[in-house]
Amino acid sequence: MTRFSRRQALAGMAGAMSLKTIDALAASLPLGAQPVALNIVDVAGNLQLTQAALEKFARENPRIVSRLIFSRAPSPELPAKLKAQQQAGAVDIDLVLTGPGAMSDGITQGLWIEVWKDYAEELPKAEEIYHDSALMMQRNFGQAAGVAVVYSPSGPLFEYAPDRVRQVPKNAEELLAWVKANPGRFCYARPVNSGPGWTFLMAMPYILGDKTPGDPINGWDKTWAYLKELDKGIEYYPPGTTVTMKEFAEGSRDMIVSTFGWDINPRALGVVPAEARTFALEGTHWVPDTQFMCIPKGVPTPKVAALLRLMSFMLKPEQQAYTYDKGYFYPGPAVKNVPLSAAPAESRAVLAEFGRPEYEALIARYPVQAPLKPEALVAAFEKWDREVGGAKRRG
């Protein structure tokens, strides 16, 4: 046997063994006769955390997947695009990697296959694999549709340049005073397309003591009044978090809204100066962030069968260890028993250098609060666009 043919044979044996294992998790929905190409659209920056594991699945399972095609799109644009494809009977997106924004829009519009309901026997049991906080997020957002794949306690944090911000605000009143005294030096991105933006939006009702934090329309009087006052010192609202980081690094902003991951990762990549610092406001409630895998309605059954096997694979601890990444969604894993020691060496080195020793205690100090339900979150985004930042949006 030549070296080439021996390699082919071994690869085929490994693929068959891997396929047998995955088939045990999804036995009732048979695969198609031929491997399928999967078109995966990322609207949340998720590929930074999961692409290595997704590609690993494809390598190990050539009888299931012929190739993976990756693309990225803005979160706010995805639901309308999907709906148009579904109405035309021409869905060409097989899997969406999304945060709560497009996830919530998709739930309210009925865009997703309810995999936990329709194919429960083909996925692991959520209560057995997820850690408590990720399980809360799965129940809050994923419901029957999305499958949580990464988790972070998120924020809100506030990132600042210590050489330009001499007096660090301690509470919401001091933050408002600083922004008004330093017009144009503070910003946050449009919440519907920004993890830091949406955690900031949802944390303020708790920080300000609004009467009904779960009701953005009738229970956020203090929050909406505060955000409108804050707006007086804000030049404009960028379309996404990346722009806020760029402007902060360039020195056109002195303070921005951030999260644990958005603090660590840009410093590790050299986008933001290493000397940047962070703080949390008194009375903070952490609003966690989670990203999900969603299958749009209209995806052919053979592809659904392949995707369910892919989802099960992505929830294994070995694949979850990749999500530590370079701190982008700190810490990252959504399932139990995935310690940092299991992460790739590069991830461990990045977090050793750019992680902050105080974060563990800071996360423990304040409570974790369940975010708004999908319908309420969509309503909050729409009200913010209409009454707070719409006139100052760019892009």
C-alpha cells in the first residue's frame, strides 16, 4: 500500500468511527446519501470562537459534510433577508451563528426550526450539559429554537484611558456628570448590533432602580430619561462595537462601554492599548451574553440531519475548550466541566497576559440578571432606535 493510499484508508476508518459515534446521538433522522455543503452565516463574531471546531467536524466527518462555506453579515439585516428567502422558497442559509438580537427577531417572526422541540432526541439534554448560567440563557433566549454554544457574564463594563480620565465615575450619577462635562468623549454602539451596547441597555434599569426591569415599555421610566440625558454628551452612535474600540484606540474617545471579552481581546490583538483600564458602576447587575446556533426554516432535511450532528459535536467539552479563544467572549464555554487548563496553549497564554486578576472577584461581587425575553428585547431595541439614538446613528 502506498503512503497516499494508506493515508486515505486511515482517514476513511477515522471518519467512519467518528460517524458511528455521532450517529448514536442522532439516530432517528437519517443522513442523506451524499455529504452536504453547509452555508454558515455569522452575525455575532462567533466564528472567532467556533470556526476551528466547526472545521474539525468537517475534517473528521467527510461522509456528513463535503465542505463548509462561511460568511458574515450585520445582525439587524439577517432576519429580513431570511424572511424574504423563506417566502420565496429559496433558503440558501443553512446555519446562523447569532447573539440575542437576531435570535430574538427570528423567534418573534417564526424564522427558526424549533430543534429542541422537533428533534429533542437528537441533541444532548440541556439540563445535563450546560452550566447553570448558560442554561438560564438557553431557556431565556434559545427556547426551542437556538442552541447555546458560547457564554459570557459579559457586562456592562466601562473602558477608559487612564491618562485622559483622571476621575473615574463610581455610579450612574457620576457617569452622567462626566459625559456632560466631556462632550463627545464617551460613546457606545447601537444596542441591537453590539454586545456591550445591549448589556448596558439592559443593566441600567437595575442600576437606576426602575420599577419593572423586565418591561422596557412601561417599566423603564428612569432608564429612558437617563439615556436621553446621556445622549446630550454623545456625538453619535457607531453601528457596532468594533468602531468604538477603534475610536478609543485612536484617542477620539476617552471612555466607552465594554464587556469582559471586549476588554481582553482587543488588547491581546493590539487594537486597544494595553494600559486601558475598566470599571463597573455601583449597583451593577451583570447581563450575560450568549451566542446560539440556529437552523432556518426551509433548510432541506438531509442538511438538518447533518446540522444536528454538528450541533451535538460542538457541545462536547473538547470543542467547547476552543471557545476560550483569545478572551473574545470571556470565558467562553457554555457547558460544564471545561476548565481553562483544557484550552489550547495559545488561549492560556493570552489570558495569562491580558486577563485581569480582579475579574473573578468582580464577577462574583454583583448578581447575574436574566436578560429581557425576546419580545421585550425587540421592543427595547425599537424604542431605543426611535427615542434615544436614531437621529445620531451612522451605518
